[in-house]
Amino acid sequence: MPLSNEQLMRLARLARLSIPDDKVDITRKQLDSIFILIAQMQAVNTTGIEPMSHPQELAARLREDVVTETDCRTAFQAIAPHTEAGLYLVPKVIE
Amino acid sequence: MTPVPIFDAPVSALRRALDEKEISSVELTNIFLDRIEAFDPELNAFITVDRDRALAEARSADARIARNEADPLTGIPLAHKDVFCTEGILTTCASRMLSNFVSPYDAHVVSLLKQAGAVSLGKTNLDEFAMGSSCETSYYGPVINPWKPGTIAGGSSGGSAAAVAARLVPIATGTDTGGSVRQPAAFCGITGIKPTYGLISRYGTIACASSLDQGGAFGASAEDCAFLLSSMTGFDTRDSTSLDRPVENYAAIIGAGAPDAARPLDGLTIGVPRDFFSTGLNDEIRTAVEGALAQYRALGASLRDIDLPNVRLAVPAYYVIAMAEASSNLTKFDGVRYGHRAAEYADLVDMYCKSRSEGFGAEVQRRILTGTFVLSHGYYDAYYLQAQKLRRLITGDFERAFAECDLIACPTSPATAWALGEMSDDPVQMYLGDIYTSPVNLAGLPGLSHPCGFNAAGLPIGLQLIGSYFSEARLLTAAHRFQQATDWHLRRPPIAGSAHIPDTIDK
């Protein structure tokens, strides 16, 4: 099933990517070849097979409900593009 | 004893020389830093080299050695793949997105190796966000294979592999999501091991695909890998998938002598998946791998044909899972808390889109888009769930095989290193090269690649050994005994024969 330009644009929007006009065709072509590759999986009947999400069957580890981390805000915000008064600044979302 | 240049000495010889004060860690570190300065411009194996920091670490290692408190790696230089976070030094993941990122903390692996007293020379080049098999997707340019100019080093840990092969550093760390340690090790003619999933903490390792990613070790030999791997493993509460198991001293285990020195692998059964040797495998690789299998037999191992029927669909299943997990992991790069932010934008969503499109390269964007697709409503069952079911079937193939054999041997890759740019326009062709390595990650098993020959063009060929869960010691022992009887792992590219400083050491 080849991807349409509209479907590609929708995917890009979901993935928060913008694809420039001159890259649309090549991106669509390359994604189509990847879809042909992954469609090969449909050849196998997997009815009744339990999906495997992880190589080790692990239960979530529990720990004591105590503070283990110290406050690292200054260090973390030192590498942020834009901060003010301990807050991360982004463009205005609500007018 | 054969004298070899210091830069070509095995870790065990460096350890002895440091302990016996024949050389200091500062001297050793300077030798390798000088080699990087002289030869890395040809290879581009490093993204960041921090001479001052390395020499400071070497000085404290010398002080520790003087106090007789040295661990096996104290004072030994190494390099980290630039996917491991290092406090105070750039961690780029070979991406424009993180080209300004200085991590506020160390990855667990980095902390362990610091505690061991190893000296970090710097950070090695890779495919952007470890997505690739050739190191051509790096924002910092491709890594060149030390064996041949104009040839790729493999990927994604190609910088670490090229640096070790060219003897710019004795050992290096890497990560392996679908073959990213084993394939570049094969392409550069060195040894690389990816242990059982969960043995090495992923804390501070920038994630590509969380259920597949695993740290790994590069060295010239299995013995050198053994030294590094033991120092990288250990339980870590900060990684929910870290396994609470005792750390094994692999170098000590493989150093123990075999009862029958003439047939040191007596009693070992090696499974050979015959399907892997049929279509699509290059003849020169088949010949080299068959030759290595004959050598294993001569060392006492018995060979047995095995069948892994579902592995033929490992590549599509692997890429669906890897891309789904990567698209999810990479949502954190949005230009808000760290990394690249676009200079101009209309609103918040525009800021996300512009920052991500400017920050990520083409292959990373393709994988994010594909991952988003397979996770989206209406396609999830057909692709993502189907891939997870195939993952169960492939894992079952290995479980059945290991009821009949102790290890599996096969080629590491269906090809040797290719010319730069040869596959850049055909991502799927490149993905298909992961056929022998990616099933091992799907099952979470340990795998090792060691050199076993060369093609007519003089490029190295690798043999892959796959083990059952937690069989790292067995993998390393088998490879070590092969290497004690052969010399493929002692072959060096011309660049590693160029002695910058002509000191030698008794091996």
C-alpha cells in the first residue's frame, strides 16, 4: 500500500516533523520501500502466539518510598535553551 | 616473547607494565593521545578528545597504582561511544540535535569505568542516535575504515571499532541494538561482544530502542574484551531492566587452562544454522567462516547443523520494533529542556517541528516516521503486535537450538565493509545486512564477533558466536582459545603499523 502525500503529511504532523516540499517525494519513496520490507511479516500465521515485548520476563522492582534524589534543577537548567526564574520558557500557548 | 609496540600491546601486558612501573599511565595516555592527533584526521573515529581531562585521570591512576590499589583497568586508556552520557564533556549522539549537549551526569557504564580507574581519552563517532550500519549518518561526517580509505567502518559503533583497529586506543565501549558492536568489529577486524540484555545498565545511555539496546565491549582480542566487559557489568537500580547478578571476572575465567591443551574445546558443541550459509552470503565470507569452523573442530569442538526457521523474518520484525521504540524515545528531543532549538518559530508546535527537523538527520527522521506509522491507530496490530509475535517465535527458535548445542556460529554480516556512499540511497538494502545480528537482540542473547579472515580486497571478515543467556564466559573462552591457535586477531591495518613513538614492550 503506497503512502499518499496526505498520509505522509499526517504522519509528519503526528511525529512533530516538518518535511520540506523538495523532500516529500524521496521521503515517500523510501518509506514505501520500508513498508514493503515490513509487510513480509504478514506471511506468517501468528494466531495464538503471545506478543513478546521484552527479552527478560521481569516484574517491576519495588523500593522503599523514600527520597533518593537531590535537587538538580540548576544543573539541569544550565543546558536548557531558555529558562527564567527556574522555569523552562516556551512560546505562549494560551493568549 | 615477541616485542610489540606499546600501542599494540594487549591489556594484560599493559597491566603488567603499569604495575611493574615500566611505564606510567600518563606516559601511556600520551602515547595514545599522540596517535589520535596523528592519525584520527584520516579516520574521523573521534568526535571529542579531552587531553587535559585524560591526563588528569592518568595522574590519579598513577597515584592509585603507587598505593598498590589498582584494579584490572586502572591506568588503561579507553574511549566511549558518544552515546554514553559523560558529565562535563559533550555527548552528541553524532546528532545536530545534541551538538551542544553537556550531560549533567555520567552513564552508569562511565561511572563504573571511572571507579575502575580507566582513563577516558574521549568520545567516539557513530551513526546519528545509533541508527545505521555504516557510520555515514553522523552529523560529524563518516568514520573511515582503517583497512581501506574510502570504505565505511560499519556501525553504529564504527568510531569505537575503527579507533581500536587503528590502535588509537586499546579498548572502547559501544552499544548494540541490532548488531552495532558485532558488525563494526567484523568490518574493522577486531573482537566485539554484546552481552545478555540486562547485564549492562542502560542508565545514561541515550536510548535508541529500549528493549533491544545493550552496551558492549571492543578489543583487539577476546581477552581484551573480557577485561573491559567485567568492568561494565553490574546491577544498577536506576535501570528497571538491569539484572541483579554477581559480576563475573571474565579475564580470570578465560585465562584458566583447559584440561586437554591440544583439544581445549573438547566437549563443546557448536550449532551451525545452515540456512545462513545459502542465498545472499558472499562466497569469500562463506569460505572464511567455513575455515574458522574447521579450526573450531580441530580445537576439539563438535559441529552440528541446526535450524532457526523464523529468523528469515528477523529483519522486518526487528525494524518494526526498533523504529517504534525509537520514535517514542526520541519524542523527548523537542527543543525545550536541552538540545537544539530552532532560531525562529510561530508557536509551540512550530517550535517542536522546526527544532526536530533541523536537529535530526534524514535516517533518524525516516525511522521516527516509520515508527509513528506502525504505532498509529489501525496499523498497530498488523505491524507492531505482529513483530512482537515474531519476536516470540524467533526466541523460541534459539531456545530449541540451545537444547542441542552450547554455542551457535555463523557469519557476522553477509557483506564486508562497502565503499562510502554505496548504500546511502537505499536504506532497506542496508537494513537487510542485519540478518545475522538482529535476531540475537530480539531474543536478548549474548553475541560476539571475532576476525576469521580477509577478502581479496584485504577487508576483514568476522565470525559471530551466539550463546544462551548469561553464557558470556563461554563465548569469550571459545573465542580466546580460537585466538590462541590462530593469528587473525593479530593482523593490523597499515595505519596501526605506523609507530609514532617507537617504544616496544614484551608481550
